[in-house]
Amino acid sequence: MSRQTKIINMSLPKDLYSDLEKISTNRGVSRSQILKEALDRYIDDQKRWTQIRKWGEETATKLGIKDEDDIERIRDEYWDDKQKKLKE
């Protein structure tokens, strides 16, 4: 039967290791568990940011945004349109 986990080694600065020890002791869980939870959260965040960047790129393409000037143009068009509607 093969192992369900992989072992990694890593070095930490002393202050980070000290913080890890304190959290581990306070929560009553292993350092490995703390690091696993932190890594899970980091990976989830990276996946979410990848989705956000993809959405941003797709939206920019759809709206023809190539640089900050295009963003200002779209913003100005939006506010001009909104002002016209308020005057009607």
C-alpha cells in the first residue's frame, strides 16, 4: 500500500518558527497541520486570483481596454450617460 502523503523539508526563519510553535501549542495541533492549513489557504487564494485575472482579461478584451486611457474613456462615457439620463 502506498503512502497517501508526501514528506517535505523546509527551513524557516527563527521568528516564523517561533510563531508556528506558539500557534501549534495554543491550538493543540501539530506544526504540520498548521502548515498544511496555511498552504491550503494559499493555494485556494492563488486559484481565486487566477480566476479573477482571467475574468479581468476577458472583460478587458470584450470592452476593448488596452491601457489606462481606455479605462478613463469608459468611465467618462458612463458618467456622461448617467448625467444625460438624470436630466431627462
